[in-house]
Amino acid sequence: MTKYAPTKGDLQFHLGFSLVGLALMCAGVFYRGLPSRPAMFEVIGVSTLFLGGTAIWTMRKLKKGEYSDGL
């Protein structure tokens, strides 16, 4: 598409990193239990928004084919 877009490999790395991050966050919450007060917002809110948003954005880009050729 555009020469400044991330390559397909970059997007696949972003997706894998995001999914592993979400899995580790879920494993930590499962192992340690739900955090309380400000930690709840930080651990659950910020990390879920960042990693989940990145995963959704990357899946949309891969599905639509919006990545560069890497040239």
C-alpha cells in the first residue's frame, strides 16, 4: 500500500507481542488475584486498553492488507 506503513512482519510481531502481553496479564491476575484501588486501574485498565487496542488495530490492518511491501 504505502511505503511508510509497517510491513506484514512488523504487524505480526505487534499482534504476537500484544496477545502474549494480554495472556501474561491474565495469568498474573489469576495467580495473584484482582488488585485493589489504583492498581486495579493501572493493571487492568491501562494494560488492557494498550495491549487490546494494539491487537485489534493490528488484526484490522492484517485483514485489510494495509501494510507495505517492505521495499
